Amino acid sequence: MRYVHTVGIHIDEVRRIATLARLRLEAAEEERLCAELGAILEAFERLQRLDTAGVAPTAHVEEFGAPLRADEVTNLPADEALLAGAPARDGRRFRVPKIIE
Amino acid sequence: MSVPPYQWSLREAAARIRRREISAVELTRTALARIQAVEPAIGAFLTCCEADALAAAESIDRRMAAGEDPGSLGGVPVAVKDNICTAGVRTTAASRMLESFVPAFDATVTAKLRHAGAVIVGKTNCDEFAMGSSTENSALGQTRNPWDSSRVPGGSSGGSGAAVAAREVYAALGTDTGGSIRLPAAFCGVVGLKPTYGRVSRFGVIAYASSLDQVGPLTRDVTDAAMVLEAIAGHDPADSTASPRPVPAYQDGLDAGVRGMRLGLPREYFVQGMHPEVDRAVRAAVGELERLGASIEEVSLPHTDYAIATYYLIATAEASSNLARYDGVRYGLRVPSANLGEMYERSRAAGFGTEVKRRIMLGTYALSAGYYDAYYLKAQQVRTLIRRDFAQAFERCDALLTPVAPTPAFRLGERIDDPLTMYLSDILTISVNLAGLPALAVPCGMDSDGLPIGLQVIGRPFDEATLLRIGYAHELASDWHRRSPLP
Amino acid sequence: MTQAAAGAPWTLEGYEAVIGLEVHAELLTRAKVFCGCSAAFGGEPNTNVCPVCLGMPGVLPVLNRRVVEFAIRAGLATNCTIAPRSRFARKNYFYPDLPKGYQISMYEAPLCTGGWLEIVVDGVPRRVGLTRIHIEEDTGKNIHDLVAGGSLVDFNRSGVPLLEIVGEPDIRSPAEAGAYLRALRSVLQYLEICDGNMEEGSFRCDANVSVRPVGSSILGTKVEIKNMNSFRHVERALAWELRRQVRTLQAGERLVQETRLWDAEREETRAMRSKEHAHDYRYFPEPDLLPLEVSQAWIEEVRASLPELPGARRRRFEGEYGLSAYDADVLTQRKDVADFFEAGVAAGAQAKEMANWVTTEILRIVREQRLDTQLVIRDWPITPAQVAALARLVDGGQITRNTAKQLLPRLIGTDDDPARIVEREGLGQVSDRGALQQAVHEVIRQAPEQVAQFRAGKERVLGFLVGQVMKATGGKANPQLVQELLRAALSPERKG
């Protein structure tokens, strides 16, 4: 079991987060991030001391509701341009390597 | 012409084109030559699109010859930050992930610039995915401050700031999520405007933090900023967060002065640890405005101390989600792998730099099960408190005046190793993004090392006009904006 | 084992079932939910795509108004409360068919909540609660590359609008589940917002299944079942899974909370091997979409445009036309079929007759000609007026039912009036005793074996003899009269 000396974050957490974020980290990177994230989270601890009871969260700074658009097909069928940057293709389909269950 | 064209303001360049004193092609060639001359020392550009630019310039000249209006920015060479999509022109967000990415579409702001007749000569360097305060996080190039090549130009729109300061272009678009237009403007001694959230379309702007990002101009003076803002602002059916409010004629009333205006100085923004020359320059600017007839009072924004944490939890959370699309499937970097899981992990590890990974990790953590309430939700609540602080201040004041940064431009490499220290560069700018307010950075002095110092003017939502008026009045009474780092 | 009566809850050796169904319905809008690409099925791969539904850098979603309208329709038709303000949320996970690495959905603040659906099982009506209905976008399609391994991805379906309809765990048997799905599909078809085709994937069902001791209020371990591609498969999968859960508990083992896939070939559920169910979706409010505001005025406008819904129509058919619950249910499952029935009654057919014709012959034609693959059948191969005319000819004794059944196929694809054909070809029912007597005697002469059997006491053989007389008379003989004459001719020599 590894612990970093801060309020922070266990190395197992770092690995879990890296998996969730699909980032492959070297062991040295894991350790560095563990220390850095720990320090950052400790610095952010002050937020916890603030009383926010009854305060509505701000998800959007704007006051109006979602604009709606008409149900019309405004896009022509796509040509090659949008597929041009594909790393791998089979005809018009994108190809990806096999998924291991 | 005694003054070389690249020293003109945008307004002057546009006027001369309109008067046929110089052709768009000639002006573009001048800009391209200037770019070629100074780029080795500055490194503001990641991509220069010479052929496209000359073609666009030719088209402007042809239209004028046919008696058509060239547009408000007709024939004027401009640059676009490389996190803004330009059709047919490489758009990288300064990342290896998109090093070869060529969008098939223009961002709305790009299209608006073209519609206004501007000639896009290139894409400017920035921090990778706009994450950073110095442009040192770019994976594809280094940009140096034109005033001192051992120093950073600021970030994340450092390339845009440097390009305007070095007179390579007459204006450059930047993006501002936590200060990324204003900080480079201050460090490079130019004008930078972050509009109200929703004033300018984000469609085609590579997203960092969706609820904070805004596009804005970096220019040599306030009038130029007003011209560019007019051209790019406005409703966009492709952006659900773009405001339907009509766009005022920002150039009108610029010279109305500041007499009778109430300007506030938030005490929390004049922090100890601030560089004494920054403090002096900003207070001198404040004094100038007072002399011009504004009244000054102290106000308080009590939750300022919580802004860094609030910002970095919200911004990184949104970023961690926005950057999930970079998975090597449809475009961008892919590391060939035996299976899908490895492809994702290897491609993203190779494509993203250190700071981007750090922010993705932090943001993912803040949203993850068990931590959402304590981090993300909490930050959203504190964001409400920060907005309230400003709303209360604006009951008494028409605008707030603050420094842009606690120090002038720091040295390359000085802060890059400690993320927390780097994050603290943003302390004076990030609350503005959290509250969605407009803010203008104008040059207001220089320190004894000859480094520019910026004044920040923060306004009410959609009141860019007041900010521009204040900036213009300050400009009339000073000449900081006329100083140029390079001959 | 399980009880025989379909209406009763499922039980097995002291355990009862708790089933909640989650349906994803593809909406029949012209365009996708967040971009202006066509939502129409088909097309070359990656043609109905644009930067938005491909998840390119810098793109943003803009909500299609008709998707909201359809969602409001669905909510009102299922007695939900429509929220004046609802919010979109991002569901974050990585998969090749998910272009942005997140799906735009709704989480804490859905559009519709707290409704119910009335289902009829074995003539008994019940209410199944609806927890919520919300709007979300569909993913692209990942298909396994048979040639080279790996997968091929097509984003034509990425961004197609879906309604997620979550039912309360009120369902107590596989049959109830089937009834719920049919009832829900009916509602969506009446509203013309979804064509309800499970086989084609426009109507998908996942189930949450648990068991508990009968009478207990404590929920057992919940297992999610996916990959059921028809109503029949849903019922079979549920039946199998329920049995598995009971057997597991009886063996003293613990059930794992997991996702299992229905294997239609092997007829069993299997645990998914990947750890996909360990997803942390990190839901948070979608910053690129402002809250969805639905005014009371809009809700009322939609409410006023709703058609008569299946449940109400079924009850009206029972009351107004005196039909059985079963017949009324069959007739009202599809709105166009119910319309056909009522048009026939309006054209003069007696209700029960018309119901008979529709539930047997017309529905058979619908299935055979695969008319039911359309959302609304507009071009019927035979008209209600034609069927009504046939029904009236039978009712009035002019032709036998047998003749009518022969005539029906001849009317398909034509606009012939059956009465004219009867007249022209002399197909009228033969009720002349003399003529029939001759046919009866001829049949008796030619079927000595059956005659002997009948006289020995085998009543059922009479049906065969009647059939032979009908055949001999080209189906025109009055069947009651034929029976009467046969009995008379055969009885004097009956023993016993």
C-alpha cells in the first residue's frame, strides 16, 4: 500500500482514474501525478470549509432556455472529406482493432 | 509612407485598403514578409497559409474593382489561434493529438472573419488545448515574448499576443477560459478582450471548458478591438449557448469618455505578493481615469480566495469530458495497437502532453463516483457565490479595475515544473470566466525591465461597450499602446 | 412449475418475480436530435453524418424541436408529469460507436416522470408504473469485421433521437412483460412517433430482473438482461432467468448483480465477460445545452393533438360494439386496423361480424403481405367497404360463410363489389330443399364408411359429411339446412 503524504490521493486511485480516462501512464508518471494531484486537492480543500447550504449550483451562467431548431434535414449526404482524416478505414467505415472482452 | 504598413492600426489598414491606397494583395505580402522576418525570434505561428491568404486577398481586390464593399475588415491580414477550426487549414490545438488534423469546416468566427473580408494568414501557437498560462505547454513550438525573448508571451493565446505585439498581423483571435486572452495581452503589451460568455459563437472552437470558453480579439488598440468584436459577435444557430442579443455598433460612442462613471477596485485583487511595479502602474492608470472624471471606490469580492479551486475543478471536469473524443478512432493520432483498449490508452498517452493529462486526471477525479458532490458540485455552488459577489459590486459600479496579473511576464521555464504555481498566475482573471463577464486588458505601463503591464477592466454582462469606452479614454491619455517591441 | 393462468403472477416454489423494463424507442423525426443530418434508415455507411454527429473538434449540439414534441406526446399518452424545466447530462464512457466519448442524455432532471401504462393480461387490466421518460442520442453501429478481426464503425445512426422509457419494477410475470411491451408499442404507434420494430432495432428492451420470497417487500439482487430481439425472446429470456435465479438461491448460492446477455440460440442468459458493468459514467450537466423549457401552452397544444389512445379505444369498442375484451384488444393494437374495423361498421357491417372478419382474415392478410412493417397502413389491398359488403351478404343469408371466404381473396387488389360477383356467377346460398336433398343422398351413397360410423354413434363424422355436401355444391349450400337434411336422412337407421 502506498500513501502520499497529503490529504490527497492513493496510487490505486490514480490508476483507477487513468483507466477511466483511458490514459496509459508509466510508473514514474503515476507517482508524479499522485503527488501533484494530491497537492492540488489539498490546496482545494478550502472549498470544503465554505458553507454552501442552499446555494444552487451554476451549471450555466445564462438565463435563457435551450433554443430549438426545426425538424429539417439541412445536411447533404457526406462525401469523402469528413472521412479523410481517419487513421484506418475499410471503404467508408472506420476500422478499429478488436475489442477484448 | 513614412510608417511601414505593419505599424498601422487595423483601422488605418482597413481604411487605406478601402481608399485603394494599397491593395489587399500588397498588404498581405507585407504581412507575410514581416512574419518571415520576425518568426525565427518569436515563433508565434504554427501554420502559415500563404497561398490561401494571397488568394483571399486577390479575391478582395477583385471585388473592390467590381465596386463591391470589401467588408469591415476587408483586406486586413489577421491570425487565428490554432484551437479555432479553419477549413482546409491544419488546426492542431498545439497538440500532437491533432498535429495533422485538417478540419473540413470553418468555426463560425472564422467564417465571420472571412465574411468581413479579413485575410487569414496563419494559425497561432498556444498552450496545448488552451490549457496553460504561458504557451510553454504547446507540443508543437515555442513562442517567445517579443519584448524579451527569454520570457513567456503569456498563455494560452501566447502566439496571438506575440503576433500582434510583433506587428506580424493587425489582429489575432484568441480564446479565454481563465484569462487566456487577457494574460498574453498584458504580457505582450497589447489589447485583449474576453467578451461576455455567449457573446461570440463557440462553434468550431476546440473545446476546453464549455461553460467558460470565449473567443475574443487581441489587437493593438481599443478601436481595433471594437472593430473585430463587431465582426465576430452575434447569435449563431449552431451554438445553443450563443446569445440572441443584437450586436451593438461597438465603434460608436468609444470616445464618450468616463466622466460620471463609477469604477470599483476590488480589494482582494490588490494582493500582497504583487509585483510593486504592477501595483504602481495600475494605480497610475486608475488615477488617470479619475482625473478624466470617473469616481473610484473600493469594493469587495469576498469569495475571490476560492476562485482558483472553483475554476480548476469545473474547467478540468468539463475538459476531461470534452477531450474524450480524442480516441484515435475517427481522426487525430492513433498508435497502432493489437486491441481497442491499448489503442485508446496508447494513443491518448502519446497524443496528450503533461499538463493536459494532469487536467484530464483531475477533472475525471472531480466527476467520479463518490467525489462528484465534494468537488464538482461544490465548485458549482461556489461559482454561484462568486457570481453574486460581482452582481453586488455592479450595483454600485459600472466597471471594476484590477491588474491582469500579479507580475509581468516571467521567464521561460520558471514555473513550468510546479503546476500549482502556474495556476496562481490566473488568480486575477479566472473569476471573470466563472461569472461569464466581459473583461478588457489594456497596456498601462512598463516595468523597469521594459516589460509591459496590463490593466484589466471588468464589466457587466453584455456591456463590452462600457469597457471599450474606458479603454479608449485611457488610451487617449497615454501612449502605452503605441509602443512596439520590435522595429 | 409455473402457473398455467397467464394473468396470474409468476411464482416458483415460493418465489415471486420483480421485473422492470427499460425501452429505448427510436423516434421518427426527419433529422437527428442534435444536428441536421437525416435520421432515415439505410444509406451508404457514413453518409448521413456531419461534424456534429461525428464528434469532430469544436462541434456543438442544437436540439430538434420535434424530438421534444414527440417526447411530450409520449409523456402525456402515458399519464406522466411533464417537467417545465429539464436538463441534459453527459454520460461519459469510451466505445468506438460513441463519437464524443460521451452520450448526451438526461439524468437528474428528466422531461417526464411518474406515469403509467394500462395492460391487459388474460382479460384482466392492470397498471404498470412508468418511472421516467427522457431524450437521448443514439450511438453509431459497431460491427465485427469478419475478414480481418477488429470492428468497423458506421455513424449513420449516431445522433438519431431516442426516448428512454423506464418502467417501475411492477411487472410480475413474463406474460405481463410481453403485454407491457405490446401496449407500449401500440401507444407509440398510435402517436406515430416510433414504428416499434424490435427486430430492426427501433424498439429495444432491456430488463431488470430479481426474485424474492412471495409476499416479501425486500428486493432481491437485480440482474440486467440485454440482447432480447423480439417480444417472444423477452418472455423466454425472462422465464429462463427467473428460473435460474430461483435455482441459484435454492442451491444456497448468492446471486451476482451483473449484466447478462440473452443467447437466443442456446436459449439461456450468460454473464458478460467484460467489466463494462463497472462503468462510472460521471454524469454531469451538459454545459453545451441550456435547460429545456416546456411551457404549459405547448403541453396543452400537444395534448389537444393526441389521437384516441389504445386503452381508451379498447374500452370504447367493448362498450359501444359489445365486443369481448380479447377481440377489442386485438382490434385496437394497431390504430389503422381499428380504423379499418370502424370504417366497416360505418359501411353497414354488423359489429361482431366485422370484428370476426378483421381479426381473422384481414389480420392474416396484413401478416402475409407484411403490411405491418409500415407505421400506418395507408394502401389496403382490400377496403373496409368491400369487407363490410361481404359481411352483410353473409348476415342477410344471401351467401354462406364458406362462399364469403372464397370470395375474399378474389377481391384483393380490385375494387369489385362482392354482391355483383355473387349475382354474376350465381354464388347465392342454396336453400332449396329439393336441390340439396339430391346432393345429400349422393354424398351418403359415396361415403358408406363415414355413414356407418355416424350411425354407430360418432357425432363428429357429421362435420365431414356436411363438408362433402358443401364441396359438392361449390360451398353454396346452406350449411344449417344441409345438417338438418343429413341428420334426417341418416337417423332412422341409427342404432341406440
